[in-house]
Amino acid sequence: MSFFDAILLGILQGLTEFLPISSSAHLRIASELLGIGDAGAAFTAITQIGTEAAVIVFFWRDIVRIIGNWFRSLAGRVPRNDPDALMGWWIILGSIPIVVLGLLFEDAIDTTLRSLWFTATMLIVFGLLLGLADWAGRKTRPLEKLTWKHGLIYGLAQSLALIPGVSRSGGTITAGLFMGYKREAAARYSFLLAIPAVLGSGFYKLFKEVSEPSGGAPMSMTLVATAIAFVVAIFVIKFFMGYISKRSFMPFVIYRLALGALLFVLLGTGLLDAEGGAVAAQAIDPSTTGALR
């Protein structure tokens, strides 16, 4: 991975992490098209530290209030049914599924489920589900009406994002819309819920890469991409929260369907290899084989 590749992938991570179009799918596809092979699950997880740092900056006041009231509720200084204290509990509860499933299926997540055939399928399937949820959901329930059952359902939906193509925000927002939450409420909880899971996964992968390098992207390039993703993500969050308060998710649905269909075409015609890269480029110019690897 070159410095240019790292910058490009960092921009892509920042642009796509919070849009319901799957950042992991875009990183997976882009790294293949760049001819560097799969950048790896570790690269994706670590760069997401940058985007979650942007969430912390953007929602700083909410986060401080939730954490403060959660601790104060334990000490009896605020009622245990305080909305912010309850939100703290629901975020903890909703984070459990992705932690458990991520550890149980770590090997499959790092290997089998990164096949571009899976990615293309998930882009289309969850694009259709997002469109259906946006059309059928009542979109009347505020975030203050969140319950522990709904928090757990959100968490289960978030855990599906372990598969590239699902989208963390897309999966949780889809679940929220089906449960009747407003678009902005579903998105806000999706962003807050992601903080423990993404930071936990990112630092876990970072520790593993430092102690036992996987042979994927160089750590220096991973950190460059992480920094770029942080800067880009701050602007994307602001745009997205303003956008969904007035408009539907249909443009994202159409984009997902188009990207999934294009990916199937590229795979089916042999222009992309599901596991190993842009094979067509190698066939056109054999002298570039080494570079593509």
C-alpha cells in the first residue's frame, strides 16, 4: 500500500462510514481495484477508530451528559429512569451482540465473509430492506421512547455489519425504521451505539497488529488513513444528520442496488476476482502483476 492508496482509502472510509452504504464494502472493493488486494479486516477496524473519534467530537455534549447521568444514577443522585441514564444502559446492552458474535466468528469475518460475492449480495439485500423500512416505517417514535428490547434489537442489527456490505449505520437505521423511530432518532442512536463496539474492535485489532502483524497494510499507512478518515467524517456526519431530517433514504438505496449489481457483473465477467484482486488488469498488462500484488 502506497501513501496515495492510504490517503484515498482514508477519504473513502470517512465518506462512507456513516452513510448507509457500507464503508467496509467500499474499502474492500477499492483496495482490489487499486491492485493492492484485500487491505484486511484489521485495516478496516483500525481506520474506524478515526471515524468514531469524529462521532465523539460531534456528539460530545450528548456523550458527556449520558455518561455523567449514568454514573449519577448508580449513586442515586439522579433517578434510575432518567432518559440519559437509561440511554447509557441501552448502549451497553446493544453493544453485547456484536462483541459476542465478533469474537465467536472472528476467523470467518476475517476470511470467508470478506469474499466480494458476499459483499455484493449484502449490498443489494440490505439496500432493499432499507428501502422497505423507510417506506413502511411509521417514523414517529422519538429516541426518548427507546426500550431495552429495542436497544437489543438495534444491537443485533449492528452485529450484522461484521459482514462487509451490510453497513453498520444501514443495519441499525433499518431496524430503527422498522420499529417506528424517526429517521434522525434512528441515525443518532446508531452513531452512539457504534462508539463502544467500533473503538473496542479497532483497538483490539490495533493491539493484535502491533504484537502479531498479519502481513496486511503497513501500520504507518493504516495510521495515515485513520487520520484522514477522522477529518472527512466530521463533515459527513454534519451533512448526513441535516439531510435525513428532511429527505428519505432512497438515494442510498438506489446507490446500494447499483453498486451491488455492478459488482456482480465485474465478478461474473472475471474483471474482478472475489478473493484476489483486479485480474483483468493483470491479463491486459502482465508486467504489472507484481505491482498488483
